[in-house]
Amino acid sequence: MKKIAIVILITISSVSCNDNSKKIDYGNILNNCFSENEIAILNEVCSLFEAKLTENYPKEPIAIKYKLYLKDISELNEPTGFIKNSSNTLLDKLKNSSVFDKIWIKYSATYYEDDSYEIQVITNFKNTENDTEEIPKDFYITNPKGAYIGCLLKNQKNIFIEEYLLAIKDIGEISPQILAQGLFESLTEADYDDKTVRLIIALNLFYEMELNISE
């Protein structure tokens, strides 16, 4: 009996160690467009996001954690722990890396495509002289012409993800709530195991919001 108990204990320990040591590699799907260092950064931020999911949804399997997070965002009910415990250091690392411009861009830089961006900057500056006028706050969106969108769209087989990415590319400014709701209502249970789906939820529906909150 003792030998059986020892074998069971070793087996359980082995499984536990394998689960804990499993590396997140969602960023690897972009290996044709991003460098090894950039992919390492993406995997790092995805790992942190998944750790936050575990903190907020501790009892559910990982796929269900992603689904519940989408549901909460679609209902404007982001878990407070995500905001309170966000890592400014990691956000700064993202901003200062070459990854950043491949994924995000300021909305103003995409809105004025006829070289009128400079005029908009001057107009906003002049408006500061009038305290009664509110200056529109610029914000980050997923770069519709960036390598990130282009790489994900290439050979994308999931029709719902393709529609989601095309909406970002063609429209740009879309509420995270609307995007989350669209995905939540469209994705199947199996889709939440997909690396592309997990990467998009982490980058577009968590870090993008964090970037704009921290501005």
C-alpha cells in the first residue's frame, strides 16, 4: 500500500509541476511578423494577464476564465482587481518596445490621413486659451495598418475573428464593450482554447484599455 501511495503522490506532483511550468506562447502565432524578442514580450504580457484571470476567476478552467472576462467587459463590469493591480512597469515596457507601434497608434494619427493632423494639433493648442472649451482627449487604438492586424488577418480561418479584425481595421474607433459583446456572442466554447483568441482578448480588450486609463 505504501508503494502505491508513493507512486500516486509522485504522479500528482509530476502533473502539478507540468501544469505550473507550462509556458504561454500565444505570441508565437506572430512569428512571421515579429522578432523573437518582440514575441517574448508578448508572451510575458499574456502570462501576466492570465495570472490576473486566475486571481479574479480562481475556480474556473482557463478557457472559461477568458469567457467570463469577455462577459464582464461586455456588461461594463471589469473586475476591479484588473485595474487596481495593473503593472505600470509592464505597460512602460510595452510602450518602450518595438512591439508597441506594430500594435497601437494614437487615434488622431489615423483620423487625419490627408496631412491635416498638424492642423488639428494647432487647433487644439489654441483652444487651451479658452477655458470653456474642452479639448478632445486623444487615445490609443489598434493600428489598422500595423503588422499585428495584418499578421492576424493573414490565413485567419475563424470567421468571427476575421470579422472582428476587419471591423478594427476598417472602423478603428470601436468601444471595447461592443467588441467584447460581439466576440462573447459569437465565439464557441472551443474557440476559447485558440491562441489567437486569447492573444486578442489580452492585447485588445485588456492592455489597450489599460493604456488609455493610464494616459
